[in-house]
Amino acid sequence: MHTKYTLGKSNWRTLEQGYEREWLLTNGLGGFSGGTVIGDTARIHTGYLVASLNPPVNRVNILSKVQETVTCGERTFDLACQQFVGEEKAGYRYLEQFKVDIVPTYCYQTDEISIEKTIAMEYGKNTVAVCYTVTGATEPTTITVTPLFAMRPIDRVNSPESIRQFRSSVYGRTMLVSRADDTSFNVKFYISEGEFSDRSLLPTSMANPTFIAEENQLLAIDSRNGFGGLDTQYTPYDAVIRVNPNETRKFYVICSTEDEDITAKNGFAIVRGYTERMYEMIRRNPNRDIFSTHLTWAADAFIVDRKSTGLKTILAGFPWFTDWGRDTMIAMTGLTLCTRRFDDCEKILKSFAMYEKNGLIPNVFPASAEDEPMYNTMDASLWYFYAVERYLHYTGKEENDEFIKNEIFPVLKNIIYAYEHGTDFSIGMDADGLVHGGSEKDQITWMDVRVGDWVVTPRHGKPVEINALWYNALKVMEMLCEKWLALYRAGGKGQEILCAEILERGRRLSL
């Protein structure tokens, strides 16, 4: 299915070269898993488990990563890779390959021992699994897996002082982690093999001076972009797994914020489930060339649940963007219709229909579910007509027509009426049939940058591309009225008159 990538040592001759390439997995909730191909944490926003506590927003970095140490007799190999102020952990020296076949796999070689480490999320859950396959040991070997917990919003960092608010406890093979100052963080970390070892009991020479944290990690990409870029991770316990000579050992760790029995899950099953679901998404696309396969694969990342509507939406990008009205309507054709995800398209149209207000659909949903959407957009509602027309073009079945007529057409009427008679942000139609919008500090087109009170690219008035969208919206409305006039006649004289009035308004306002 053309879903395999393989990188080798020439891609990470240095740590700086290695962190330039990154991978991403998503869980359909707005949460995700991501990192660099060498295992270095280079951004504040990424980690093995970035959970969305109120899909698709309220995103928190739960588990930054897990890192490994291999001990064979007197020999110790530290596979950890991370920049610190003035020093670095260079575990990438043991990294032979980095592979992606839907999910990423790190392939390490330490003398005779080979370790494959595969990461996958559970779709629809804030859960990540890290699976290991160890081969080649010729003497008793110990694999030490250290989880690094971030437990913070994705736009912040931890200080050594804030780590003092973290709490942990172990029950068998399950570790529970929380924060005393924020009860929303309740995390479970499970190991399928071995036992936990309390890092505070290690000799001082082997543990961090705080015994529970890795301090002052340098987030290189963020530092380069002007962010402070120093973070601290909570590391209370190691997972210790022993491998016998000539044994192939498979084990996994799972981290989750879900309120369910984590011990009942199987990490390798999570990997299979994630890849098989993606293969099914790819098979839906009738175009099987490499380019289409990769686009279908990538498209899935952006289609997510929206808890406030119980439906679907589209994220504007990773790792920090939420769902934006303009971006959603522009991208919907490629993400859902070309990939034959018609049900998802319907759910996205309904989600934004539920938030229509005074003829406007939201420009952007905030990162926090507690904040109200922002409606400062002149073109998102007009792009909505484009998305509706494309949906009807690609589906072409009677039930799809019924969906638009019964559930979406009333919203389209509201938009046309609001733009004709005037609505928020000085949006309205002039006598010449063109629509205008914006005043003072409004930034309501796609060129929407504002710095303080300075509107960088003011577009107040009648932008040409907005009026092209307005004309398209009127023609789509005219097409729908003509399409359904006969259907409205069957419903009685009142419906026929209503439809005829809308048809006449569309024709009158067309340029």
C-alpha cells in the first residue's frame, strides 16, 4: 500500500541533523503522539501521549517519551537521546534504522543485542502503547525503560519546582501519576513484563540530584524559534525487564488517561488495530497511486471528534491549532469527499451548522472548551456553501439530498438573509449587490493578522475574493431552490411560496 519509509544513519550524523525530521500519530480526538526520528524531544508541544481532555481541545502533554538503557554484564548502553544545556545524551549512535509503516519503529543495535521499539495510539482513546522486541542476547541482560512524564498543558513547560506537585504510586505492574495542584491529571502507566524500581533509591551517582526528574532539557526547535525552551520531566520509577540468553522477548508499556482497566489492554493489539484501521481508510479511496495513498493517510489526522456537538470537525493543523471555519470548509473536499468519507462530511457540516450565529459560522474554536467560539470571519460562511455544493456533487444520492434539504438548507437561508440585510462586523450587502465588511480593528478575511491595535493587512470594504465567494453562494442557493421547488410543491402551498421567494431573491442578488 506504499506506506513504508526507512531512514538510516546518514539522516542523523549529528543530533542537530536528527531532530529536523519528525513523525506524528493521531487518535481522532485532537490528541496525538509525536517526536523526532532520533528520539530527542525538540518541541514543547509534542510527546508520546498528548491527550485531548475535551475533544478536540484542552490538550495536555501527558507522557513526553520513554527512554531505555541496556545492561549486559558489565556493559551499559544508554539509548536516551536529548539535548541539555551544555551537554547531550547521544543514544542515536545506537540507532540503526527508523521505519514508518503507518506507525513508527526505532531499531537499535548494541553489540549483539537488537531492539525494535514501535509506538501506536489507540484510536478514539487517549492511550498510547510502546512495544518492544528484544533479540540477540548472549548473556543475562536487563532492559530499563524510564517514562518521562510532562503532565502539563502543551503550551507550557515544567520547572524543577513544579515537579514537586507530582505524585506517583505503584500497584503491581501499574503506576498511577497525578498532580496535587491539578486534579484533571490522572494517569495510568502499565508494564506487561518485569517490575517497577523506585528511582529515589538509586545511588546518587546513578540518579538525577532530585531523584525524580530530568531537569533543563533543551527543546532545540522551540529555542531556535525564540521560545525559552527548557523543560523538566518527572521520572519517579523505572520499569526493569530481564532477558535471558538466546531469548526473544516481547513486552510493552501502555500509558492512558482513560477511566478503564489498562491491564486488560495489549500493546501489540493496539499497534495492529491502528494500522488495520488506516489500511481500511486507504482502501476506500479508488485512486491507488502512491501520491493518493499518502494523501489519504495524511488526511485522516485532521478529522476528529467534537464533544460539544457529538459529531466531527477538522483541525487546522498540528501540533497546536484547533478547528477553524474557513480552513475546515476549504479542506473538506479533499479530506472527506475525495477519500469517500461521506458520513464524516455530513457530521462536519452539522457541527458547524449547530454553531451558526447571525448568519456566521465560527472563525475559530478556542483551545479551551470553556471559551466561546470567535465569529470574526467574513468568508467562512461563504465557504460553507462551497462545501455543501461539493458534498452534493460527490455523493449524488437521494438520501444525501434529503440531508442537505432538511438539516443544512435552513442554515443556508439564514446566511443569505444575514448577508443581505446586515450582520455582525459590519458585514452586509450594498445597493450594487456586493458585500462589504469590517471596521476599525476588525480582521475578518483570511489575511487576519493583528498585533495589538495594529491590523497588519486591513481588508475593510469589499475584498474581491470575498465577493467571488458571495456570488458563488448565491448561485449555489439558486441551484438548490430550483432543485427542490418540485419537492416543496408536494409539501403544500406554504412551502412552495417560501421556496419561490428564496429562488427569486437568489436571482435578484446574482451579479
